[in-house]
Amino acid sequence: MELFVKTSADHLSDLLEKEVDGIIVGVEGFSVRMKENVAPSALAMLAAKTKRADKRLWLNLNAFIHETALDALEVFLGQIAELPIDGVLFADFAIMRLAEKKGLVSRLVYHAETSPTFAEDVRFFERAGVQAVVLGRELTIKSMETIAAKTEIPLVFVGHGRLNMFHSRRRLLSNYFAITESDDEKGMPEDSFTLREESRNEHYPVYEDIHGTHIFRDSPTQSFTVWERLEKILSFFIVDGLFYDERRLREIVDDCIAVQKGARGGDIAKKYPDHDEGFFFRETFAKEEEEKKR
Amino acid sequence: MRRVELLAPAGDLLKLKIALHYGADAVYLGGTEYSLRARASNFTLQDIEKGVRFAHRSGRKVYVAVNAFFHPEDAKGLPGYLKKLEAIGVDALIVASSGAASLVGQHTSLPFHISTQQSTTNSEAVRFWEGRGAGRTILARELTMDELERLRKATDAELEVFIHGGMCASYSGRCTLSNHMTHRDANRGGCAHSCRWDYDLYAMNDKLDIETPFSLGSKDLCAVREVPRLIGMGIDALKIEGRMKSIHYIATVVNVYRRLIDAVLQDDPIDFAALEEEIAKAENRPTGQGFLKGSPSHTEQLYNLRSEPVNKVFLGIVKAYDEKREEAVIDVRNRFSAGDTLEILTPAGPSAPFRVESLFDEEGYPLQTARHPRERIRLKTPRKVEPYDLLRRV
């Protein structure tokens, strides 16, 4: 299981010195929920730097593509076809369609966050010839194992970090401050806001950008406790660096490398009391009656 | 002008009949399994068959939503279910996931429509799905009129657009608020509508001193004023949301859009305010135009959400009409009495108000009041009515 980290160009040098296998960065205009989105013009240099360190570079093109952005997307995909970019994470099927035209499909990695969720979803991408598929974030470890047993394509999972649970195109913070005529947002860093529902003692980070409003889980996810099981089914494990500072991200990466080398995941997990196991053992229900049966 | 399809929700067999009676060209429904609205009173295969027969008698269509994001344990039996739907003769399937689209192609020759759960926002994605056999793409509700127009010009593929009803606050198919907060899977029919709850907003760990709770929820969509442009640009199908909505709501909303579409196609004058007023009779939530007029401002959001009482009360459904006695047989749903002023909602629109002179039970004995839901009564009406017309209090 190879280790990839979603990060920024600033943190790149440090990570390239570590035993990570690859780096994932965002690109201006085509990426959301990334620590930093680099300019397309900076990618050639970044790719060269990554190659020199014998690492791989993936781009996270996970934004929704609206009609007016299609021309720019096509130009950009033409540009990266010429660069040593090893992978392109995508969620919008416009990227897959244009990648087919440009011979880029074998570099694609499907990453829609809430899907794929069963083997036939994964087989769809297997047949299409993409490089790999990131499994839906709400799957249990058992479901992930079931899918892996029925499919051949390399599987990926975002196993460490604070998972996104909501993305609206609406400007929900701006709208709220407008309706309440509040000045409270003035001077606040964009990552300083959280939401709390009155019956739950949980704070959900929320921020707004040009793509809309994003809300995240209260607790970040860690996978150290299920590392051995993940190693049997995944080809790539992703650490999402969005909510971590440089020092903390370095520690997390060091811990992932340690557990890869044989350290006990359960022991490492104790260093992460503020993290939980996401949906690995947390079944969700399609219907109320199913929930009642449990 | 392209023929445009008015597509209505059907939460059960009666609502299917009501939607078709009031002018829907097609209905969409979900089965008891594999559909996203798990808490809607969904259809058994037997009911789907009855619904298909009923719709096909008048040349209308039935689409079945198979639009959950299936987990391994959910997908068992799905190919067999798809084959049964084909044998029943449904007109198309609505799918959300790539795997479900594949299974439809592998096991049936049915057309499939790409659900709005895919949040398709551009013409290249539409072409992608068209190339994989999709007969139609249901576009994301996040698109403005200008974006829809550009997208329409860029592809000849069949496109469907939502014109009325509740909207996800999130891009559809990408939200897991409900999964995290309640263990109910938003993408498998268990959505707890956490986006409609009240939240407190904190900054730097301090609760902001704002009385109005923070809300993610949006007003329902009402695109009455945008329908002429949508038809003009060549959108193929206009969809009303609401498989869980009432009979009264379905009848009223479908009726308004049917009359509106017909007026546009016949180049008749349109009184938009009157149509909106008619919708308000059955709508218990505020409405807005969503993204159609551009990025929604705070006026499109719901703060301090509360349901408003509808200003018309649905009293009963016409079951039959006795021409000789000029009496309608009514299946009573809410109480009313002799002397009350009522109206009848027909496919042509609401009737003039009339005063109830007398009521009779099924045996012909006079009644002062129709008290019991589901009881049958006879009522003299000022004009001939048809089965499935609705009786409302004015």
C-alpha cells in the first residue's frame, strides 16, 4: 500500500524527503478543499521536482465543472498530457470525457467521495481503463473488503484527515451574515468558523470559497487501527493534510511510515485521541426500520 | 418548439393517477427497494405494474427510480429486479451510480436516465453519459438559466430540469451530513434532512451572539416564471420534485404547470401571479427561484424555518359522477358541512366557488356534515366533474 499525501507546494520539500510515495496537490480553478491550489503554470516545475525525488505527483481536480469552465479545462488537460503528472483525481465526468479525447484515461483516478460504494461501480471504471478508484468515504471496512474481493483495479482510500461531509454551491456564510446584518465575520480568518447543532456537542468546521460552502466532520479520521486490513485491499492510502499544520502533518506521515514498517497500529492510534475511525465500523442505514432492527 | 414533457412525482398509486389526471406527461416513482426515497410510500412490483397499465392507457410514461448509491449488501437481487421492471413495461429507469447504469445495460434493454444525484453541471459530462447509453440526463439543481442555455446549445442530448419542489442544500449525491449526524445514509434513502436543522455559528470557539440560528436549508424551488424560457431553449423535460408530498400538492402543482406549459406552447397570455397564487394554496413552505436567477442570496435561504398552514383545505376526491342527479360521489378526506363554500380543482383549473346546499350519505340519507375520513358521500355540484377531481374549501 503506497502512501500519498494531499498537501501544498509549501510542504512539498519536506514531504519529498520522507518515504512517501506520492504527493497530491490542487490546481487553481479545478480543485476544492485543498490546502493550496497551484497555478497551472507552476506544474511543470513541481512535476520535475517530484520526479527528481523519485516520487509521483497526482493532481486533485475534484471541483464541479460548470459549462463556462469547459474550454479552460480542455486546454489544461492538453497541458498536463505533456507533463510527467502521474495521476489525476477527478469527480466530474467532463474530465473523463475530455481525458478520453486526449489519451489521458490511464492516468485518471476516480474520486467522487461518496461513491463508488459497490463492486459494480468499481468495475465500471475498471472497464473504462482508469488507473485507480478511491472508495466512497462512508463505507465500512467490511464493505471495502467485499468490494476488493470482487474487483481487480487498484483501490484507494482517504484514510487520514478531516472528511468533508457537505459542499453547497451556495454562499451560506455570506448569506447568513447578510440576513443577520452581522459584522462578526470581519477580520476573522476563513478557517475560524464552526457549526454546532444544539443537541450534539460537536463542532463542524465550515468555510466558504469561490466554489461555495464546505462543512467537515468534527473529528478527523485515523486508520492505524485497521492498517493491516487496509494493506490487504488498498493499493494507495491517502492522508488529507487540509486541517493540519506542517509539524502535525509531518508527525502523521512519520506514523504512517512507521506502521508500514511494522509498528503496531493500535499503539500508534493512541497518539490520536482526538481522531476516530470514521465509518470503518459505523454502519449507516438506508431505512428507519433497518436502524430499529439493530 | 420541442415537445416538452411535464414529469411529476408519484409516491403511491393514487398519487400516480392524480398526477396523470392533472396533466403530467410522465410520472416517476420508486420501488420498495433500491430507491432513494425510502420513507415515501413506495411501490411494490404489483403496484408498479398497475401504474404502468394505467399510464400507458392514456399514452403517458412511467419512470422508476433505482437511484440509491448501493452498498454491497443492498445490491443483492438488483439484476433480477431490473429484469422484472423491464417485463412490467416501465419506460425508463433513473440511476445515480455508474454501477447501476452498467447493470441496467447488462440485464435489460431499458433506457436509463442519469439522476440528479450525479450533479451533472456541464455538456461534456452529459456527452459522457450519452456515450454510455443514457437516454437522458437530469441536470444539477445548481445551474443558472444562462448556464442551462449554454449547456442546451452545446448538446442535443435529452435534458431534464427541476422546476418545482424541495432542493438539497448540498450538491446532490455528495452530502453525508445525515450519515455522520444520525447514521442514516443520505444516499440510500435515509436522509434525515440535517440541512434543515438549526445551528449555532462559532468563530474561534466562541458562539456568535446572533439571535437567528444558522441554516443550510433553502426555500423550495418554484420556476413558474422561468418555464417559458426553459421551453424556448429546448429543455426536454420539466420535473416536479416531491414523491412524499400530498395528493392535494401533486394535483395543484401539476395542474398549474400543465396549464402554464400549454399556454406557452399555444402562445396564450399568461397570468404568472395567478399561477403562483394557485400553487400557494397547496404549498406549506416558502418558495424561491434557487439558482435559476443566479447565485442565491440570503432571500433564497430558510431561516427560523416553520411550516405555514396551507390556505386551502383539501376535503375529498371525486370517485364518480351521477349525471342524472348532478351529484358527485366524494371520498371524504377532511370534514365539511352543508353551507360551506367550496371549489373543485379540475384539470382545467379551479372551478368558481359554490355553496354546499345539501349532502347525502351513500344510501341517500341527508347529512349535515361529512365527518369521517374515507367515508363516501354524495354532493350536488354546479357542473359535471370527473373521477380524481379534488374538492377544496375556499
